Amino acid sequence: MVLASALISGFKSEISTKIFGFWGHIHITADAASYSILDTYNYPISNRQAFYPSMDTISRVTLEPFGSALGLEGGEAKTTNGGVDHIQQFIVLPGVVSVYAAGERLPTQEALILKGIAEDYDWDNFGRYLEEGERLVIRPDSVSRGIIISSITANRLKVGLGDRIDFAYIARDLKERPRAFTVTGIYKTGLEEYDRQFALVDIKQPRALLGWEEDQVGGFEVIIDDLADLELLSNYIHYEVLPQDLYGESIRRKVSELFNWLDIQDYNWAIILTLMIIVAIINMMTALLILILERTNMIGTLKALGQSNWSIRQIFLYYAGFIIVGGLLLGNFIGLSLCWVQDRFGLVHLDEESYYLSVAPIEISWPTIIALNLGTFLVTLIFLIVPSYLVTRIDPVKAIRFK
């Protein structure tokens, strides 16, 4: 149980961190582009907004229940644990990349989506995934020709740091708008769905290819302090901060298919937990029955001396509880030790293409561990009340003669 909870919690946490590190926690886009992140390049918005860049000053907020402004009774007002940590601009632009070698374009061409980032980009979240090269240096008074591609893209195109790749955007008039870039960095998040598609560039590059004004962007990414506040802050920003023509939504809803897949892991954990508890109950019931049968003579003697059935049953239940506590202590020690070994040395590896992680992650939640121990102890002990009824079936006369 300890291992299962630590592994599943670590798995969900690591995958969520990667998704949020790539996209932020909340997206602000034009209302018409709310359906898909990749559709935002068709609906530019201005970065001259009342909330930008001052949104990061939002701290703890309280959101009244829906309908309270109309005098309707609903739920209770909810307050966040934290606020907004950062807000940044972005533009996404799909196109095709090709490679030049010895002055000639090679036949290899791949679809690629440019993610334009500005000087306000939060590298603390994404920088950890940079395997080679350096971060993009983006200045407001110049245009960077650098591009950061994924290791998957680099392997497919057979390029490395310092190599040139050409990106072409096919406009609505079917004219090709090319742009040359130099590979300055290679990243790897492990999320193949994103690594295979996206590259980071200066936001001024996709803006120029689209023919947008200097103040136009595809949207804003909002990074919050506490993940527990995601839905609450998303609703607060959408209803209380944004103008009517803009739409705010959490990334959990934008890429719901990945998070739905993560939520399925809770069912796996529940199944494992249930199976383990059933095994524990069966083992302890069997052990208690054996203890009672081995002490039949003693039970008969105690009954002959005037002991009640319940007082005798208590003796066996206390002893069973002692056995359970000993098993819990030993199980916690072994389970937590294995968790420490995996967290420290990463002995168990995963297929990264299937699980988005190369090493099985560990995240220990002490409230969960405590709840597991208390729950297992109480549930198992409650089920032991049933076999303890065997004590009431023992006749003192026959039991004393029992050998």
C-alpha cells in the first residue's frame, strides 16, 4: 500500500508538473479561440490589457458562490491558499521545417509548431528540461534567430547545436513565408506529444510571419502559487478580472485527455488498495481462528471460572490488534525503505514512450500514509469481530477435556 500510494502520487505529480511547466496553469485567449490552444494564431489579442503584467500581484482571493450577486442562495464562499505567481505572453504557429546541408535543402521535412515566447518567459519552470545549449536571450529591441527544439525533433532532422533549420508558414493566400533559425538549445520533457510538435522561438518571429501588430499575441499563460487553487483561480480570473471578449480556462480543461488519463490511476490505486486489504483481512481472520482453536482448553477453563464470552473475545481481539500493529510497523519500514531507495537511486525504470517518464517517481504523502495505517488497522480489526464469535460456541465442559 505504501509503495502503491507513493508511486501513483509521484507519477501523477511528475506528469502534471511537466504539462504545467510547458503550458502554465491557466490560459487567457480570445473567446473565439477558447476551444483549442493551436487555434489561437487565428485570433490575435492585444497585450495592452489592464491585467498585464500586474496580474502577478493577485494574492489570496475569495470567490463568492455562483448566483450570490443575484441574491440566490448557493454554496459557501471559497478562499484560495495563494495567488498568481507569473503571467507571460505566447504565440503558437504551425508550419513545416526543413534542413539545409552544404547549401542544399535536404528532402527531410517535418511538421512543427513554433511557440513564441517573450522576455517575460518563466525559465524556472521550463529550464529544467533543457538538455543541451542555452536559453533563448530575448530582448525587446532585437529579434533572436535562435530556436530550441526537442531531442525527438533533433534526431528526426539529424541536427544539433549551431545547425540551421528553415521554417515555412503557409498563409491563407497559400503563399509560403519562410524563416531561417539556428538551433541554440535542445530540450526533453518526456511528453512525446509535445516534444514531437513544439519548438521555442522569439515571439517576434511568429508575429512577423503572421503579419500582426507589435502589441498582438496569441494569449497569456498564468502560473499560480498553489495547484490546489487551479479551478478557483481560473474562475476568479475569468469572471472577475478579464474583459468580456477574453476567455480564461485552466490547462486541466484545455488538455483534459491527459488529465483524464492521470485520474484513471486513482482507480488503479483503489483496486490495489482493496485487494491488499482483502488479503490482510483473510490472513488475520485465519490467524485468529487458529489462535482460538489452539486455546480451546484455556477458553473452557476461563468460562468455567466465570469469564463472559465478550471478555474472552476481547483477549483475542487485543492480541490480534497487537499482531496487526506489528505487521503495520514492519510493512511501513520496508515500504518506506524501498521508496527511499527508488527515490535516491532510481533503480526501477519505465518505458518513456509509454509512461512519459524514464524512472518510476516517488512522492510520499504523510497524511495518506497515516490514513492508510489507521484505515487498515480499524477495518481489519472490525472484520475480526466475526471470527471471534467462535468463542461463544465453545462449551466449557467439552473444552476442558479437549486436547
